[in-house]
Amino acid sequence: MRIIVILMLIAIIASLGSALVFVYRDQGQGKTRAVKALSLRVGLSLVLFLLLMASYRLGWIGERL
């Protein structure tokens, strides 16, 4: 489970970085690539959040004291 979370976080950061690159390269002529990259980041963040919530509910991850 830890590896999945780490890979998802890396994918979220990569998507954010690619959006930044697209904003600088496009110079305001077309923002569709940046918007798609940011939409992907939001989607990945939502999936990660739901995965963590479901994992906690199913007992795959628990509280540490």
C-alpha cells in the first residue's frame, strides 16, 4: 500500500510539473495542454484520497499510536 501511495504522489507532482512546463512553452496561445495536466492532477488527487479512505475503512491501513 505504501508503494502505491508513493507512486500516486510522484504522478501528482509530475502532472503539476508538466502543467508548469506547458504554461511556459505555450506563452498564452493555447491553454488546453496545461488545463488537461491540471485536470489529471486533480483526478489523481481525488483517486488517492478515495483510495486512502477505502483502505482505512477496510482495515488495510490502521492507526499507529
